[in-house]
Amino acid sequence: MIVESMTTQVLYVILLALTPTERWSAAKHQFGASSAVEGWLTAFAIVALITAVILIIWLSAENRCSMERLKREVAGLGLTVAIEELRQEIAQMMSMMSQQTPAEASEEMPSEESEEPVAIQKD
């Protein structure tokens, strides 16, 4: 907001400072010696932008191909079946643990109180 108002004020000052004849001559005047440099800079920026877009497309395609190749290798090794079997076993164990009553769980796990140090007698 502040930048916009400053920009418009600067433009008004420039327009008021030049007469219509000076504005016309400035508008039809060719750019100076920096026009060649500006042209090369613009061409370089366009080439850099096109190169960046091509690289991004290439990298995304390469990433997609590598992910598909990795999925095929994992499926080829049979690891997906083993992983699913492990998940099923874990789910069964979790359901068995949730079905246990608290009394059964305390019976299976030794309590900390029963572990007393045993004194060794020397003869």
C-alpha cells in the first residue's frame, strides 16, 4: 500500500517535470547502449527458465520411474506378502492382549515385589 502510493507520487512528479514535447521525444527515442545488454540478459533469463522447467519435468519423471521400479523389486522379493502376514499377526496379538482381563495380565507378568535379593551364605 505504501509502495503503491509512493510509486504513483513519483510518476506524477516525473510527468509534471517534463513538458509534453520532452515526453514525446523521450518516448520515441531508442534505448541507449544498454539495450544490447538488456537483450542478452532477457534471452539468458528465458533460456534459464526453460532449462529449469525441463529439469523439473525430467526429475519428476525420473522419481516416478524409480518409485515404480522399487515397488516392482519389493513385489518381486515377496516382501509385501511377508509384511502383510506380520501385520496380521500383530493385529491378532493386539486383539488377544485387549481381550485379556487385568487379573490375567498381572498373573502372567511377575511382580516387582517378588524379586527379592537372595543372600548367599558362606561356609
